[in-house]
Amino acid sequence: MPKFPSSQWVEEYAKKLNENDAYKDAGKTWEGDLVFVVEKDQSFPKDVYIYLDLYHGECRKAVYAESLDQIPKAAFTYKGPYSNWRRLINKEIDPIQGILTGKFKLEGSMMKIMRYTKAAKEMVNTATMVQTEF
Amino acid sequence: MWFFRSPEIVFGEDSLSYLSTLDLKRVVIVTDRYLKESKVISMVKNSLPASAQIVVVGDVPAEPSFDDMLPSLENVRNFSPDWFIAVGGGSSIDTAKILFALYERPDLSVYDITPIVKLNLRKKSRLIAIPTTSGTGSECSWAAVVSERGEKRKNELASKEILPDIAILDPKMVIDLPEEQTRNTATDAIVHAIESYVSSWRNPYSDALAEKAIELITGNLPSVLIKADNIKAREQVHIGASMAGLSFSNSQIGLAHALGHAFGALFKIPHGKSVGIFLPSVVRFNYPYCSDRYDRLNAIFPEDIREKKLDLTLENFLNKIGQPLKIHQMGIDEKNYSNQVETIVELASESTGITTNPRDANREDIRNIAMSVVNLSK
Ligand SMILES: [Fe+2]
């Protein structure tokens, strides 16, 4: 069972995302890469990064990195402390409500994201499909 | 963690007179061209302190685009108001929200009006909303809809900072609302209450307001439609509609709005009609996922129109008040509609209402609901 966050987890996540027809459908017009930043907190010692290149419902590239210079600069960043990521993956936080309540921060065009809330929801659903160890 | 946000609400008979108690010096009244010369604008002007200077921005078109607002923004900036008063339906109130934000912050673009940008408004002015329809809920919401010129898509802007400071619900402001608009806007309010009650963002505050909204609207709308100047019944519907507005503004809407926005934009259908027509089918689709909640709402409808299930009660109710349940009743050609159904499905899939709907809907589900309003066997 892959541990979150790790390169095994990211690999498994990207695989599941590409198998998820609901995501494929919701993200079929999306073009843009994004970075998930898992920030350090009491339960996690360092910031780590998950880079995803998403294009027309497909995840073309997924990279786990422990430093920003290991990944390309992305159009969107979604970041929050490790404990909130854990709650997000356990479906205790809604990804958009997470932004509105300050549990996560979004950098990039909110307007664009708002047209893809279904895709965002499917991305979280996919994360719940990965057998995850915390 | 979640929030409950509301303006200060002044309601009931003579509530307009509250304006005279405020320190209003330079007032911009934002309204549409139909109301500009009307009795309601005179009533608002007459309620202002005698010393107040007034400029009327009276050219808000229905479903305004940002470009439509630019000349008014120039006027507003030249006048330097300390208060904005929106008088009208959703379009006027939404326009006032945008003018207010961009007057406060000339350095911002309309696309900065999102929940993730700190706007820091209210350095120069404040915002009052006085609805002249009972339904949109815009007076109580932190959202504003702006069309994109030449595009079918509408932008849903949102920021807690554009929530009006004060909402005034004076029944005199809706007493002359024509029957057609009374029905359409009240239908919109019913859809707000029902969608918010089962939204995945629902909460105890939005629940309580939705329940009361259904009680007030369904209990009083038939009387208003029989006797348009029944001011007591008008007042109850007006309050109910704002409660429905508060309810969805603090939770979310759902699939009927996702479909209704798309359908309304494509076929130029008034908002209330375009969301109402899909409501029974959406409720039917969602039923297995929230049957307890729907049954609870169903029990609030007046006994004489209540059926066993909410979807049937709604059909009965909408039929009784004269709202269409099929598109041919709106004079829309079914073939033409069927040809455009993929565009409706596409636009609806991009709406935020789709994610907070209690049951996940894929394209096929959305298409089925979109086609449920076509009566091919007719
Ligand atoms: Fe609505």
C-alpha cells in the first residue's frame, strides 16, 4: 500500500486517474498543469510537491518531488498542510470548500477552476480510490 | 468549518422608510430602463434624506455583460458616491455589486471578484439592495452573474465582500410585479430552497431557511396569483424568496440550476422558468440519494397540492400556478431543442451546481434530464 505522499503514491494516483472515466469526461477540455503542495505540519516534516500535467482528460505526466526545482513551473498550485491533505483524501473536506475556508490555497485563475469543479471533485474521488497509507 | 453570511435585513410594511434613518449623502441608484421612470424609483427617492444627492444609473440590460456596465462605471466614478442602492431584479442588483466593487477598487478587473482575492472594499461606500421581484435572492447573496458578450457562457463571480450591507424587503416594491414575473421569480425561489436543502454544502442554517421559505412561498403564492394586490401574501412570498436566497447563498444550488442556466442562455428563457422546468426531473433523479430530506420538504407543501412524493407535488404545484413542465408549452420547437441538447449538456457540466448536487450526474444522466422536458409523443 503506497504511503502518502511518495513517488509510489503519485504513480498509483496517475494510473487510477487515467482509468477513471468520470474524470476523463469532466476534464476532457482541460489544458494545464498543476502542482499540489503538501506543506509540512506537526505530523509531517517537510514540504513536498506533486506535479501533474493534465491534458484533455488525461494525466500525461506525474512527478513526485521534494524540491521545487525538480518540477516545471505550473499554471495552478493547490497547497495546504499535510493534515488537511489527509482529510481531503478521506473526503472530510470538499476541495472547493477547502479553498473558501482557508484550509487550502489556490494560485491560478479561480474563474477557470470554477468551470472544472466536476473534474476537481473527480480528482479527489480518484485519490480516495488509491489504497493509501498515511 | 463553514460560514453563515447575511446582510442586515429590513422587512415588512414601510421598511423603505429605513432609508431616511441612514446617513446617505451621495447616492447612486442602480436600476434598469423599465424601472428608471417608475413608481418604485420615486418611492425610493422619496424615502432618502432630503439632503441626499442622487444619480440614477438606469440602463442595466437584462443579463448584462461587463462591457454594458463600463459607461455607468465612468459616471459613478465621476460622482463619487458614499452609498449604492440597487433597485430591481437580479440583473440590477448584480450590476450594482460589480459597480460597487470596481468603484471601490479601480485597479481591479471584474475577474478579480473571486473568493480567493481579498478585495478590501467599503473604503468609500456601501451597498443596499432593494429587490422588486421575489425570487432571485441576489439581495442576500455574495454572487453576481455577468454575461460574456457574444458568448453563451455566463461568469459566476463571487466574493463575500460584494454581499450587500443592507437588504430592504418592502412589499410595496413588489405589489405591481406582473403575474408572469411573479410566477417565474417565485419558481426560482422554490428551486433555490429545494436545491440548497439537499446540496452537499448544506448546513443547519441553510436547512432552516429553506424549510421556512417553502412554507411561506407555497402557502402564499396562490393567493398572490388570485389577487395581485394582496399585500400580506406578497410580503410573505417576498420574505420567503429572500430566505431561499440566503439558504442557497450559504450552501449551493444543484442540477436544476446547472441545466437551467445553460437552457436559459441558449433559448433566452427567463431564469425562473428555465430552472423550474427541470426541477421535477432533477428531484426524481436525486430521490434515492436524499429521500428523507425530500419527504420532509414535501410535508411542508399545502395539503391540497401535496402528493406522495416531492417530484409529483412539484409537478402539481407548477402546473397549478401555470408554469410550463414541457418545452412545447414555452413555444420552443422540440426538434430545435433536441438538436442543441448536447450544448446544454456541455454547459451544464461546467456549472458549479453539478458538483454540489446530492447525486453525481454524468453526461448521460444530464442528457436524460435535459430530454425529460421534451414531449415527443405529443
Ligand atoms: Fe436561481
